[in-house]
Amino acid sequence: MKKRIQKILGDTDQKEILSKGFSFLVFRILGAVVGYLFIFYVSNTYGADIYGLIALGLSMFLIISEFGRLGLDTNIVKFFSQDKHDSEAGIFFKSLGISFFASSFLAWVVYYFSDVIVLKFYQEPKPELLEYLPWILFAIPFWNIAMISASFLRAKKRNNAFAFLNNPSRFLFSLLLVIFISYFFEKIPLNIVKAHFWGVIISAIIGLSMVFKSISGIEIKSKTKSIAFVKESFPMLLSSSILILLGLTDTQVLGVYESNTEIGIYNVSLKLAALTTFSLQAINSILAPKIARSYADNDETNYKKLIAFSTKLNFIISTIIVIVMLTFHKYLLSLFGEDFETGSQILIIFCVGQFVNSFSGSVGIILQMIGKQKVLQNFVFIAFIINLILTFALTPRYGGLGAATATVISMLFWNIGSAIYLKKRMNITSYYTFK
């Protein structure tokens, strides 16, 4: 054991994955704590019913923002991980402008048709959501500024900055602002989305200021054409947006058939299950640019070694977290109120699914960073179709349990399928091997 630890610490890349991955994990845990405090504050102050509406609105926020980024955030990580592109800051600013315009347009379209969406789409109409939507939708372009800035910082190995923007920033500022607004002004549910809007604005300002410290002023010119960059980003858009849809379609479909309270309970169970993905996210934050660089340099030995090490590390940590979650699931749910204890079975289903996914390894990041984004796109598209069919088949009959089951089955399909592809076609072992 001692020799193994010394060997890991003696390897620069593995040591960096451990040290910077740990830093990301700290920020991810901080982000989770802040997010849970936000949920706790909303659910205890306004009830599970109001939290269900907020969860529904914020799931729209995440879906539209993902489409509005056009995959540019992922491509920026891949592009700026290579030192030869350091002088092409112009492509960052062009990406920022394109994404801001695209996400503003999508937000406006949804806002324009909001009456139809809220009153006709859901079997149980949710007119209360209409008041919240303007504040939720028009925060989207600014959130994409924060996310594209975070991707640039990630590529340049400023992992703590990336981790802060990607995790605690939005809910940290939202929580502080909603408490402040509610204390000094009237305590109404609308304060929640107002605070979220301004929390996003603050995150965007911080993200941009961090990028400005890494580059020398605003630059528009670049050798790489923006059209070519967007075209290259498109498969990444499809993959990432479908992955977001996989994770959030269940909430939207649940909104069609179930009450706001049921949506709130389901969403809290989903948020708690996300704890099992923290180690994978922490590792991926470091792994992505390293794989992109090693693969571009044809250093097969290095990127395979990094993948094997990260998979083993993630599997061990995820297993421990899943065991803790399964042991204390009822207690964890009860922290948000008695109503939320009924989400126990949903939480268990999600935990089992995430455990199997941790076994598969960082398949999405690997495929994107080695230029196989179209392969990933195909896997997640099929998974999305599976998810849609199962969600609409199971949710009306089984409610949250049916939605959770559909989501987990589709997740297992693309994770296991991608792992098999990497092994058979690329001779890359992404999954955990018991050696």
C-alpha cells in the first residue's frame, strides 16, 4: 500500500488529479450544501408545493441554457487545453456573443408561448408558474456567460475558479439574496426567482472578470473561423443537451401528470442521489483537458494510464457514498420535511443506477476529448428515445417511481454502451477492473 501511494504521488498527472480533484470536490460539496440549504429554505418557508413549482421552472432554465450554449462550452475546454491556441482569445469572445444571442432568442420564444406551455401542456395546469417564468428565462443568457467563462478557466487549469462557478456560485448568491429580500421586504414566493436572477448576474460578472485576468484584453480576431468552431461544437451540443434532457425530462413529464408537491419530493430525491456523482465530476474536471492534450500528442500510454487511475478512484469513492446514502436515506429525506420521506424508494433507485454508472467510468468525457463526440451523440440520442418512451409509459401509472426507473434504465444504456464501444473499437478500458 505504501509503495502504491508513493508511486501515485510520484506521478505528476495522477498527483494533480488527486490534489485538484480534491479541490473541485470541496467546491462541489460546498455547492451541494448551498443547494440543499436553498431547497431547505424554500421548502420550509413556502412548502413542498411552491418548491415543486420552482423545481419545474429551474429544470426549464437548465434545459434551455444547455441548448443556448450550442456545445461551445465543451469545445472551448478541448480547444484551449492545447497551448498552441493561447493566442486565439477571439474565439472565446465570439463564442460568448453567439451563445448570448442564441440563448436570448430561445428564452424569448419560450416566454412568448408561456401561456400555452403552462396552461395547455400540463394536465394539471400551473398558472402560478407564469409569474415566475420571466425572471427564470431571462437569467439564461447570463448563466451561459458564466458557464462559457468557467469552461475557459477549466481548460487553463484554473480548476478552483471553474469549480466555484460551476457549483456553489448560483445558489450561494441566490440563497443570500432571497434571505435578504425576504427579511427587508415582503416575504413572497416571487422573491425566490428574483434572487436566482440576480445570483446568476453576479456569477456571470465574476466569471468574466476571472477570464479577463487570464487574457490581455478583449480580442475579436482569431485564426479559427467562428462558423467552423460552431460546426465542430454541434455534436457536443447534441450530446450535452440530450444528457441534460435525460436528467430533466422526468421532472417535466412528472409535471404533466402529478401535483407540485410530488414534483418537489421527486426533485429532492434526485438532488440527494446526485451526491454519488460528485467524485466523477471532480475527476472529470481535471481529466478532460489532460486526455485532450495526451490524445492530440498521440501519447496513448499516458491517456490510458490516466483513464485507468481515474476510473478506479471514482469507483471506490462512489461505492462508499452509495453505501452511506442507502444506509441513511430516510434520515436525509426527512431533513427537508415529513412530506419528503415518501421519496425513499425513488432515492434508492437513483443510487443503484449511479453506482452502475460509476463502474462504467468517464465515458462521456473520454469520447468527447478523443474526437468521438458523434459516437457519444448517437448513444445518448438512443438513450433519450428510450427515456421518453419509458417515462410516458411508466409515469402515469407509477408516478415518481416510474419516472426514476425510466431515467436510470436510459442512463445505464448509454454508459454501458459507450464503455463497450471504447473497449471494442478504441481499445480503451474505461470501466473498473477488479485487479
